[in-house]
Amino acid sequence: MPHRKRYLFVCTNRREDGHPKGSCAASGSEEVVKLLKAGLLKRGLGLETRACGSTCLDLCEIGVAMVQEPEHVTYGRVTAADVPELVEAIATGGVVERLVVHPPDEGAGA
């Protein structure tokens, strides 16, 4: 089994229709995983980067969520239209800043 340099964990959790939190699968995450895999292969990155479906990443309210490791970058509101830009960023070592979800400021209000 190959060990890759980078993993893209895309939430594919599905909740029942009408759930107040929504779900990534209902927002199109299964298609995002397929497109990421295809895009990585097309760029020749399939042996060093792996796109995987994941269970809940606890970011349900912001659309499709994805975590990139080992960089520990969290993306939110990812759509199928974002995949080419994400693949390009992975290929060049960049980050798609407009999709980054930053952790809450732990010192806020203290």
C-alpha cells in the first residue's frame, strides 16, 4: 500500500433531509471527491496525494468541508467548481485562501 505525502479528507456524511445542520453529502461532497480524484490523476499527482471520503468533520453548517493533511488546512463551502483551483494549489504547494476555514480565536473575549 503506498504511503502518500498528502491526504485530502472530504466529508461525505449524509443526514436525513431537513436536518437543521444539513450535510456535506447533500451539498455535493460525493461529486467533489470524484472530481478531486480525477483531477489529481490528470495532473500526475495520484501517487503522492489521495482524496478520500470522510465521516463528519463537524463543519456541517458551511457546506462541503475538506481537511488537507499534513498541512492541516481546513476548507469549507467547497463546490465542484472549486476542484480545478484546489488541484492547482495542491500541485504548486499553495492554498486556496478564499475557502480556508480558520479556527475561532481562542483568546477572543478573554
